[in-house]
Amino acid sequence: MYYVKIFRYLLLVLALSGGWVLNSSAQTTVPNQQSERSGLSKKERRKVRPQYIGVNIGTNRIKFRDFATSPLFYEGWTTYVGVSWLKADRYRESEAALTYSFGNPETDFNENVATSNFNRFELFYSRLYHVGAWSTSSFNTKVGWMLNTTGNLRTTPELGNYALGLEAFPTLFFSFKLTKNIGRTENKERRQNLSLRTNIGLVNAAYRNGFIHYPGQGIEVNEPDIFKNYELNVAGFRASTGLDYTRYLRNKNAIQISYIWDAYHTGGDLNRFEMANHTLKFTLLFNTNNQ
Amino acid sequence: MKNIILFFIPVILVFTACEDAFFEDDLASTNPRENFDYLWTECNEKYSYFALKNIDWDAVRKKYSAKIFEGMSEDSLFNVLGGMLAELRDDHTGLVSSFNISRFGTRYLGQDNFDWRIIVDHYLGQDFYASGPFAHGFLENGEIGYVWFPSFTGTVDDENLDFILERYTDTKGLILDLRENNGGNINDMFAILSRLVEEETILYYSRTKNGPGRDDFSEPEAARVKPHDDIRYTKKVAVLVDRGTYSAGSFTSLATKALPNVILVGDTTGGGLGLPNGGQLPNGWTYRFSITQALDLDLNPDFEDGVPPDVPVLFNWDDLTIDEVLERAILELQ
């Protein structure tokens, strides 16, 4: 049964790749690309690359299951906030962000309600590079990587001694991103973009409790250490996708509406962890270098 | 903008549908058999005292599995599962539903040995002091200090202890009454015992289940206590215990075996030397059971069934003016 699910996961990855594959068939180089790039040195290109500070707010629908303490899914809406840094042009894109989600997902199966006070932290940095062979005048393709660490801090009072859940999921992703200019004008100051980014976990890790989930471990020997029984498990799988609509303003700032999907399943045995996030967020991007 | 929204909606729907690829099957179930199997397996792999208590968990499965049938009521299922857990003879083990909580009841293995009213009426008087979680006063014309500590609330602090120990500095001995103290926050124990030692002392050892096998445990770790920098009590101390002394109360009782100036008076404690851990069943009920072992200084886990007193004394309920356990402790301290 589980192999069927993995097969579905692979299908999902293929589906995500679909647009990229179709797009690559165009094989049209970007007009003026060479002249644009050759006219500036690397240092100059870096200098004129637009740079933004982003402020994000949104909502995140989460669903998770921690096999160490429960076979039941916890689901609910959380509030999402974050700050980001973005430096991007057609050829290069660097992004870093720190986000925080908080809320109270719960399970109420069979009228047994348990509510988790849930806090999710995410820190990532990514680099994307233009792929000229797979780009056209209206489509831009970039590939690269993302290093992402997501941490959860959960307390579920109904679970008594094992109420606390604290874990981190470091992931190295392979990333690719398609961007389409959908504005009706070529005017750089009023352009609109739609982009789809997909991240496939290459190295998926989880740092969480081992065989026994007992957050207060060590208290009985007068040496409390919340990480005493923790293990770094490099296994499992993770993927995420971001769909962004970006509208650039006359003052060189931008607004962005995004939908982000992120799902993972850790390795391990009795301590496996599964989670899916659906984030809808609104971002104000403030241009910081007037480019 | 309308087109953008129309583009977002199907993408969101696709990924919402696809998230199942990352999840294993939904295990939520009210099926009695599935819940029985889940609980039995969790205990089988994680419970820490099968060997010591000589429990044949496979035989327990056979016995209680026969009581499971399709269509049984939740109340019946609860009684079967609760009965199965009671076979572990451990009050750190239990099942919690919205309509009942299962328990074993170690305190009922022995007679009742404590009545606070007798102590107030015939020993302490009503003008006793209450300092934080402690109630205390003088006995025997000021020669003995008596401290009742009914629960490890986690609120013991330096101010409480400084006041109490300073007050009883000139006594011949101190009585710490832990009868019917069913435990709580073990940090309190280290705070109290740090006032009774003059050098760093190993109190006991602890080890944690780290695999599904019966003997899969971590290496034993020493529980140490260092002497507090401030006021300490160096004279003789009697700790009163009974079957109702459980968990952190039993840890304290076990620790007294490593302290030469402390004696244990009363009845064998209830045990509870394995820290509890657990989770939820597929039907949403919660359970817990012991996942560690406390070992004495010879690395024996034998005290899980109760820490025996150095001076065994039982209460005589024929005379409700005398607390025999307290009387004996006073005698030991004279």
C-alpha cells in the first residue's frame, strides 16, 4: 500500500515537472540576452540587480501526525507572518526568509478533543540560476537549490507528560522555477509575473526524539535535557511548491500573492512524522537599491 | 486579476489532493480490535518493567483478546483495555477517556496509615505554619521539627526551605512526612535533598527504554545532588512513607537509602519509579505507561514494587489519638 503512495508521489513530481518539460521544448533563446549580459561585468550586474525586503502575512492550513504520540491527524488554520530578502533579476535569484506560523490545530475524532498549541518556524536560503536554453522571451526558467530548516514547537496539554513536541527538519532541495511575464505592457515598471517554483528534497533530515518520546528526559537524574533522546535521521521525503503572482509598482516596490504547498514525511520507525502545509500569503516587497 | 484567481484555485486544489501521497493511511478507528492491538503493541515495545515484574505479556494478550468482539460498547472496551493495563501493576500506567480513567491503585495494596486530623488534633495544633507547599510545626516541646509535604507541586523554592530549616536549626531531628504523597514534580526532591547533604551524592541510577526488546535500555545514569550553598540540615531526618507514597515520593524514598543521616519510617511505598510516557489510541483515548527504570546504588531495579522502610511501622486505627508512625519517628530521632 505504501509503495502505491510513493508511486503517487513520483507522479506528483512528474506532474510538477510537466510545465518545465513542455516549456523547454520551445528552446528559444532570450532576445538580446547576450548583448544585455555582455554589456555589463559580473560586478556591475550584481550591483544593478533589484533587491527587496519583503513583509509577509497570511494563513496556513496545516495537517500533521506524530506517530511517536498519536496515530491521529491534527488539522487547523494558523496565522502566518514572515520577513524575506530577495535579490533577483532575469539571470540570478537569491532569497532568504524567516517565517513563523502559530495556531491551534486539533483532533476531535470520536469526540475526544485534543488541541495542539502549534508554532512553526522556517528559515531558508535559496539560489536560482537562469537556464537560457529553456527560456523564451515570455518564459524564464531557473534552476538551483534551497536550504530549508523548518522547526515545530508543539504543546498538547491533553497528552500530559508527553505534551511537548519539538523537532527540526533540515532539507536540501533541488529547485526549479518558471516565470511568465503576464503584463500587457513591456513597461518594466508595470510588469506582472506569474511564477511556479517546485522544490524536490534531495537530502531530507529530521532531528527529533528517538525511540522514546519523553521531552522531560533527564529530569529524573537532575540533568534535564530536552534533546537527550534526540536523533538526526537522514531519510524520508519532502517537496514544496510556490505559486507567486507579482505586480511591480511605479515606485519599484512590488506586491505579491502566493500559495505555498509544503509536505514531508520523515524516516524513522515508531517516531515517524508527517506534515502538509497550505499557505496563502500576501507580501509587500520594498525595493532597497532603487533598481 | 480574475484570471490569476482562476489559475490559483485549481493549483491549490491539485496540491490539496496530492498531499495524501505524503501520508500513510488514516489510522483513526473506533474498531475495538484495532485499538486493542495498538495498545498492546505500544506496551509490548516500550514498557520498562516486564522482566522485573515477571509479566507474560503474550499471555495477557490472549486473556484480554478473548474479551474483544465487534459491536462492543465503548464502556466495555474501556474496561477491557483498562484491565489489560492493570496487569502491569503500575500507577504510572492508565487509560483516559472522556468518561473514565483506569488505574491500578498501589495505595490500596496496604492499609491506610495517615490521618492529618489526628496530627493536628494531637501533635501539631491548629497554629501550624504553611510555607509554600509545606505545613510544619514543632513537636516534643520544640525538640523535633515536623514538616508535612503532601504533594510535589513543583513550587518548592529557596525561601520556603530557608525559612523552615532556619526555624528548626536547634531541633534534635526533623520529620518529613510523605505519607499519601502521590508525587508530582521531581525537581522538588532535588531541591529538598540538596539541604540534607554535605557533599555531592549519587542518589540512584536511571535508564530508559531505547528499543523494542525487553532488555533494550540506555546505559544507567547517576542521579546526583549537590549540597545547597545556603542553609542545610545536618542532624537526623526521618522520612515517613506508606503505600500512598508514589512516584516522586518513591524516588525520594529510594534516594534516602544513599543518605546516612536519613531513615525511612512507615510502610513500603507504592513504587512508581518508572517515568510515564504514552500517547493516543486510534479512537482518541490517551494512555500512558512507564518507560524508564530507577536503579539503586547496586544497579538493581527491584524497588519498583515499593521502597521498603528502614523502620516498618503501621497505623493502629483502634486508637485515634495516636499516630504510631509519627511516634516511632520521634523515638528514632531522640
